[in-house]
Amino acid sequence: MTRREAEPEVVDAVDRALAILECFSTDRTELGISELSRELGMHKSTVFRSLTSLEARGLVVKDPGTRRYTVGAKILQPAGAYLSTVDVREKAKPFMEDLRSQTKETVSLYVPAGDRCVCIERLESPLEIRRVIRVGDQVPLYVGSTGKLALAFMSEGARALVFSRLKTDPPRDRAALDLAALDVELESIRRRGYAMSHEERVPQVSSVSAPVIDASGQVAAALSVSGPLIRFGEERVAQHVRLVVQAAAEVSALMGYGLYPIVDNHSVRA
């Protein structure tokens, strides 16, 4: 069977598994094969195969006595990712409003999502005349302050995987991507605790970003201030860095991270 012929079967199997998971709720915590078969209009053998796959991955658990299924603890993994996204957005919003008030620039919040970052909140500058990015938009990891910040603070293994992909499939929007130079810059970002970019992703736009760290010590989000290059001179950049790092530190504290390093005024360089 060719890969193209197999793909519809894979999609169907995923659809069946998701349909089964959607049958569980707070009112229906235990379900049997016969119930699922009737409700979904699937043959019992099909339901059994789907449940066996879900069970192998810890997404459902079978009671050996009743032979009925309940949702497994592994389901909390994607649910937890969603809840942490909602949590960080709610906790960051007041600080984002303060940042916009102090800097008069656009303030955004991004969360890592695979090999990209997704904007989950954005407060537009009162001085901004054009919108560069919208909530829900995605940005790459290899360019711009937000993407590079997320890449810098990834685990070593995850970062190596991104670099491997960039080597085998270079981005089409870059004439050339110097991975060695990028690696050096990422080390600098980790050391100083923030990232900057000037016209890297969007012409005439600059940005500074700092990591929001959760209780486990992982980067939950990237907080950024961005605006026209003409307003990001050396002195203003130093001010923006100090403010965004401080705001990210305070959000991190609310997320349960108590040892976030604060960058002092003398260590900030545009």
C-alpha cells in the first residue's frame, strides 16, 4: 500500500478515536464498547480496535472487572497545555496593559507551538498606524525576537531538532540562514535573559522580548514590545528591555516561578 493510499485510513482512524473520546463527559465517566458502538454507529470490532489504541497511549483505561472504559490520566497532557495557555494570558494581561501605557508601543504575548510561536494576546500601540500581526498568527523560531527567544530557551534536544530541520529544509523566506551565527546569538539570549530584533521579520519594525517562566522552570510564553524602527533608538530600547524583563518576571512569579533573574539597568545594551 502506498503512503497516499494509507493516509485516508490513518485520518479515519484518528477521527474514530476522537469521536470516542468526545463521548466521555462529567456525566458519563464510564462507557462500554456496546454503548459506544450504538452511539457512534460503529461496529463493535472497530470500537474495540480504537479503544485498544487509545488505551496503549494512556488516553483511556479499562476496568478489568466491568470491562468498561474511563478517560486516562494522559488526556491531561493536551488539556494542561491549553489550560496553561489560558492561565498565562489571564495573568499577563494587566502587566501587558501597564507595558503599553509605559512604552506607548504594541505589546504581545506568544506561546511556543512546535517549531513556531503563536500570538495569543496583543494590545495595539496608541501610536501604531498599521497592524503587523494578529492574535492567532504564527511566527517562525529562527528570526525575530520572539521566535529566537523561544528557541533559545527550548530544551537542548528540542533545539537540536529544530536546527536539524532547518538544515534539511531551509526556510524559503531566507536567502541564507547562518545556523552557526544563530546558535551563538541564542547563547547570548540565554545569558542576558531577553532578545531583540530590528527589521528581521518585518521591515521597519523592531522588538524586544523576555520569557515568562512557569513553576516547572519551562518557558510558558514570550512577552514582547514592538514598534517602528524609528522609535527604537538605543536609549528607548534600553528602557523597553528593562520594562519588558521586569513585567515578564512578575508574570513568571504569578505562574509559580520565584527565582527569575532581573536584568539591572547597567547590564542592558541596545
